[in-house]
Amino acid sequence: MEWRNSLLEGAIILNRKSLQVNGADASILIHYWGAQPEHYNNQPHQHSFFELCYIINGEGEYIDDGRTSHLTKGSLFLSRPFIEHQILSTTGLEIIYVAFELHKKRSTTAIIDLFAQLEKTSTFIFHDADESTVVKLWSSILLMSCDLSQFFNDSFSGLCSSFYASVVTLFNNQHIKHSQHDDQHVYSSLVYQAKLFIHDNLSHTLKINDVANYIHISERHLSRIFQKELGQSFSQYIKKERLRKASTLLSNTDLSLKEISEASGFKTVHYFTTVFSAEMGMAPGEFRNMLKQQTL
């Protein structure tokens, strides 16, 4: 892929359309599309969603959870939710990027499972990805979006669905192959029930005994399966889900911080700001302003 101004134009048009990709099995929320001919350093930060980046040209470094990878032309990398990352370049990068997350209520259990695996993948960067299906579909989407008639074409929606399917397939590939030789189940029906209950009740106080009683198991059993199957404690999961919901509301709504803190289950705006700032590296207001600037 070579840099074209139409890539930037396509990203701007897509952001104006607030594109959401809906398929039979999955619904993907797009937070923003981006394209920059000169991207330099940014501060260490993290998101509540996925962000996919592709280097069209230039050199730099990508730091992901303390691991540094060299960036060159053709580098494709995925930032996962709540993983601190940073892009560095002294000469500037020609880069395209897109931020997205799964709309779980409109997606099947199998797709939810795939995205859960994607959050844990250790394969987060590929080099020489210019001939990959992901990059080819991505460039096609940006270029086709410049033709407004394409938004009314079923083939354009299909192209978007294929793009996200290719992302999940590429970055999950190594993990899936490993899992085929592993008898462990990633998620059990109990975990699904617990997660759905938590998702639907985030605005309320959530104690482990409330969730355990709902799915008719002991607190100890629920605590054990959260640690074993999700790799985190019950309280850690609750905090991440509250932050995820708050980040989505900051990204997609004009609700006040008080309204967002209440909807996400934080007791006060002060507590919400404290937790959000500690986890995300910036205050909620700064986070919202950053996203607005990225979509300009």
C-alpha cells in the first residue's frame, strides 16, 4: 500500500457516518477510523477497546505492555483493551488506524468467545503484512468510502464484515492452534451467565454473593472459575467492565461525568475520576477530548 490522500478522506467520511458493522453473528462498534501522513510520538496510554494500526511507511517503535517492537513499512499491530501501549518515531510514520469493539448483546456466544481470546492473544504484531487480507480489505474500505453511493451498497457492508473477520482470524490464529491441543475450555456456561448478569447490572452495586446467588453457585466457586477461566479476580473484572462502559459512554455520548459515573456503577464522580485516571493514564474529560480530536 502507498500513501494516498484519499485514505485520509475515506477515514473522515467513515467517521461522519458513525459506521457500525452488523452481521448475522456479530455487531462491531467503530469508535473511529484514522489516517495520518506524519505520526510521531504519543504518550503511554490504554483504551477500553481494540485499536488496529498499519504502517504504510516510516520507522519507529511500538511498546506494548513493556515489550518493544521495531516498526517498519508493512508493520501491522493490535492494541488490546486495557493494555498500556505507545508509538514512537523520530522521523514520522505514515499510518492508518481503526478502533473497535464487539457489541456483545447483538453477537453470538461463539463470536464473544473469539473476541475474548483476541484480548488475550500474545500475537499482537505482524511485519511485512502489506499482502495480508486484513490490509487489502482495509485499504479497499477507505478508498471505496470516498464514493458515497457505496454506503447504500450491500457489498460495502459485506466488505466491512470480512475485514473484521480477517482481523480476528489473523491475530487469533496462533492462539487457536495452540488451544486445539489443549483440553481446557476457555469459558463455561456459568461464566457467561455471570458476565451477562454483571453487564446488565453495572449501574448497581455488585457483590460476588449477588452474582453467585443468581447463577446458583457458591461465592467460592464463582471466585475460583473467574480466576481460572478469565485470569482475573471477580473484583478486577467488575472494575474493568465499569471502565469499559464508562469509556464507551465518553466516546459515544454527551452525558455528563456524573451521569456516566452513575451509569457505570461508580459511587461518586470523584471516585470515578480517580479510578479512571489511575487505569487510563488521563482524566475522563481528557480522554473524551482526545477522542474528539482524533475524529476531526
